[in-house]
Amino acid sequence: MRAAQETAPLELRSILRTGREYEFSLYDPSRKQSTWVGLNEPGHDFLVRDFDPAHDAVTVERRGRVYRLALKQATITPLAGTAVAAAAGTTPTQAGRRLLPNNPAILRRIELQREALARARTEAQSEQQN
């Protein structure tokens, strides 16, 4: 049987390790439905026959055909707010961080607030020691 990832009817969306075993989230685009299954777990219209952890891929049998499914890569789409933030003079920083202003006056004000907070913490610690 020939493996054909480009015509595969399923997508490998996630891999989860539970103790010594693995579970796989397979997505069926035609049904718009995800299912978590284990290796060789019966009860579905497909069967995950093999897992290749070095390549994050599984071999799936469905309706007499065998498919090799690689872990689907996430697509990152900028939010509409990013354009609004750019227009407001802010720029995104590293992924997962909030937007910081791209205005020297605001950045200086933030730095002064940080310095004031550090002084207040130092004073509070000094008072606790006395």
C-alpha cells in the first residue's frame, strides 16, 4: 500500500505523551472533527499503526489505504489589533509578550516608574529589617 500524505483524509494535529504511551489528535477536515486515539486503538474508522517520534509522524490505516501523517505545522496569522497597534505607534515584541510603545517619551516614563518601584521596594525591605 502506498503512503500519500498530500491526499491523506486526516491531519495529525497533536501528540501527547501519557506515561509510556502516546495519544494522537487526528482531525478529519471533511467532518470538521478531531479525535484523540492511542496506538492501535480500535473503534474508529482508522487505526494508528505506527509512531515515528524522531519525525513527529504516524502511519494511519483507513479504508484499506495507508497514510503517513506528519505533525501539521501551525499557521500564525497576525491579529487585526496588530495593524491598529502599529498605527498607534506601538510595535510587537517577541512572541508571547505584550506590545510596547515605540515612543521615546513613553519608554522613558515607563523606565522612571520602574526605578521608582525599585526604590520603594528597597525602602520597604529596609523598614522591615529595622
